[in-house]
Amino acid sequence: MAYYVASVEWDLSTLGDNFVFISHGEKHASFAQRVCDRLTENGIDCILDGAQSYGDMADRIHAAKEAIARCSTFVVVISSKTVSSETLKDQLAFAEDKGRPILPIMLNDMEIGLDKHYTLSRGELFHFTPELGFNASFTSLLMRVQQYVKTTNNGSASFAFRHSDQPLLKTSSSYVLSIDNVSDIA
């Protein structure tokens, strides 16, 4: 299955406060896009960090902070690749400072550093591993996100779009991809 991250523009002046902000430290863009797409398919508005085009990093940082300050929930992708990302560390600290619910996605077994341990240890960790499969892990994440974010537009949302030719099967409470690809998780 091929996923690509599309540039999706959003206007901070019209942005409400009923959406998920997804931070991925620029290391797992296609995985983060997949999570964003699936949330969107389930009626959850999402903003994916890095999917917008900005002239310079200062503008991107400002826009991300504005979005994090307004979001209902902050989802952060943690892995051995993202643990050293300054962007991710800054966004995580800002979300904590603003009192946003933080839902960490763990992509592999790893030790959480002391700089993130306090923040991440207070809530549930969502493990996305090949052994669990994307769908089972996503269902757990979706149930928690739905506690903080109201669904919109009868299952379609306005900030993110699905960019895949993979067919979807709708179940009573979520969408299920017909194939789970191990490479999509790692």
C-alpha cells in the first residue's frame, strides 16, 4: 500500500478547537498520514505537522504552536527515530504546558528518556507494532480520541484527506483496511 503525505493547507484564523494535532518529528510522515487519514475517515478533524508548506521554519513553528494551543488532543509518534527530534520535543513540551490531552503512539519497544517520561507516563501508551497490527492498535487510539474530539460531517472531516488506492471495508464502528502491511507500521 502506498501512502504519501500531501500538502494540506489550513487557515489559523478559521481553525476551531475540535481537532487532533499529530506530531511525528519528521521521521514517520507516511505512518502519521495513515493515522490522520483513518481518524478523518471516522469523522475526526486532524492537522498533521509538516503537511503544510511554509517559507521558513519560524513560520512552521508558529503555526504548529497556534494549532497545538487550540487542538482538543495532541497525538505524538514516539520511536527510536523520533526520540531525538527537537521539533517533537518542543511540540510535546508545548502541548503539556497548554494542558492538552497527550496520546502517545509507540512504534517500537524502547526506553522512554527522562525528558519525556513524566509527560508520557501519566496516560495510556498506544503501541503500534507488527505483532498487534495497525487495525487493532488504531481502534484503541480512536476510542480514546473520541473521548476528547467530537466527530464532524457524518464521518468526513475538513483538514485531511485519504490518499490511497487501498479499498476500505466499513465495520460497525471503524474502517478496516483489507491488508495490514508490516512496513506501514515501522
